[in-house]
Amino acid sequence: MKGFFNKNKHRPWFRTFRRFCGQLIIPFVIFQFIRTIFLPTVFDVLLLSFFIAIAISIYFEII
């Protein structure tokens, strides 16, 4: 399955955008985690899980 994926099939602006998001997602996850610890609402937990899912997908290059 890994050999089927071609990294160069995406356009250059998309690769730049993905790198940009990769740099910003970790501070967002940390900030949202601290906010969820102090004010745990349903929205905060869902937003934290969404940010973690994005961080994992960028780290493992799923998207």
C-alpha cells in the first residue's frame, strides 16, 4: 500500500500548505489541551480530538 502512494501527485501549493499546518498544529494542540484541562466543555473536547486527528494525519502523511 505504501508503494502506491505518490508524494509528488499533490500540487506545490498544497504541499506548502500542509507544511505550514504541520508547524502550527502542535501549538494549537497544546493550547487546546491546557484549555480543556481548566474548562472541560463538550466543544473543547471535540476540538481537541479534531486537532489531534489532524496532527496524527500530518505526522503520518495520511493527507
